[in-house]
Amino acid sequence: MRRPFVAGNWKMHGTRAENAVLIEALLLGLPAQPSVDIAVCPPFVYLWEVARLVKGSGLGVGAQSVCAEPVGAFTGEASATMLKDVGCQYVIVGHSERRGIFKETDALVARKFLAAHSHGLIPILCVGETLEERERGQMAEVVSRQLRAVLDVAGVEAMRTAVVAYEPVWAIGTGKNASPAQAQEAHAHIRAEVAARDAKIAAALRVLYGGSVKATNAREIFAMPDVDGGLIGGASLKADEFLKICAAAQAH
Ligand code: PEP
């Protein structure tokens, strides 16, 4: 049995005051003994404070990126050790905004994944195709290439603790989610790619769906057999929406 997982990617949103209000509402609304893992991923500058606000609650904290290097002259970056030091358990790597806007390559994403994993953080590895790639029928090829880049560098064993998020780029922030069938097809492909290296690890791997998940569509997407929860962008900034999405994951 895979325990569902819902993570909120706050992206570059929030203020200290807004974060405090959001976290308070989440802590009030979350069940005392959830059967789903839940985390929020604030911007770097708020990680320490959010980690303190959620301390002891069971709500996890993740960063949105990590430096591939351990320490040194890397202006603007934060290392895996630093993220652990301020209270993170998770870190998103390879988000399509990092790949697209900040030109992170498959090779760099793999090194970031390895840095996170080897310092005891749980990487949430994002993979997914653009609209052009989907229209060319290349979803499986793109997702395999992105996954293999990480598997070749970090090894399949690293997937014992990692989480993968299928995030079709055309569905992120667009209000246009993948259909449950499209999500299932991609998730089954991801699991098969990992299973080609280790079937047991693949069977236990949590694969999240991300891309315009809302309270109104979460239930049908999470009902798919290879969907183990969600990585939530816009809807994670509204406590009532995020709580409903967590409840939908809990229901499976
Ligand atoms: C994301 O950026 O990871 C995401 C899934 O965004 P949204 O839910 O807003 O589409």
C-alpha cells in the first residue's frame, strides 16, 4: 500500500503575515491522524519560519529547489545541508518552471536530485512533457528521458525514498488538467520505467499528479490506480481548497 501524499508548491507567493494565516488555517483544518502525508513548499526565505509554525503538527515542509553543490561560491543558491538545517524534509527538483525559465537541464536536475537524496531530503522529482511534445506523441519518450537521467546518476535504490510528480507542462497554471485517463497512462509509464530496473521499488514508489488540481477535480484524478496524490500549485495557496484536495487524497 502506498501512502498518499499531497504537497503544496507555493512558488513565489506569500508574505510572512499571509503564510501565518494560511498555516494556521491548515493546522486547524487537517485531521489529527491523517492517512495521507501533507507538505507545503514555501519560498526559501520563509522555510525557517514556516518550519517553526508547523513544528510537531505532522505537516511537512519542502523547498522548491536545491543547489547541486554542497558548499561554496554559488551566489543565490541554497545547499541540501542548509535546507535540512532550517527544517525541510522535502525538496522539489526539476519543476518545469526551473527547467523552462531557468534552463535547468536533465543532467543538472539529476545532480540536484542526488544532492538532496544524499543529504537525507526526500526529492520530489518533477517530470512531464510540453504541449508540443504531447501533440507530437512524445509524452512517454520525454518522461523516460527525464527519469533515466536521474536513475543513471542516482541509481534506482534512491527511488526507495523519493517521490515522482508527473506534471504535464501544458496543465501547469493553465486551469487545464490532464484527464484521469491521461494521468493514469503517464503514471503507469513512469512506474514501468522504474520497474525495468527494480519492480519492488517501482511498486512502492509514490507518483503524484500535478497540473491544475482543484477541489473539484482532485477526487477523480486521485482515484486512478497509479496516482498517489498531488503536487498542487495555485490551489495550495487557499486553505479551504488545499484541505479539500488533501481530503480527496485521504479518501483513497
Ligand atoms: C505546479 O506548479 O507544480 C502546479 C501543479 O501548479 P498548478 O497546480 O497551479 O497547475
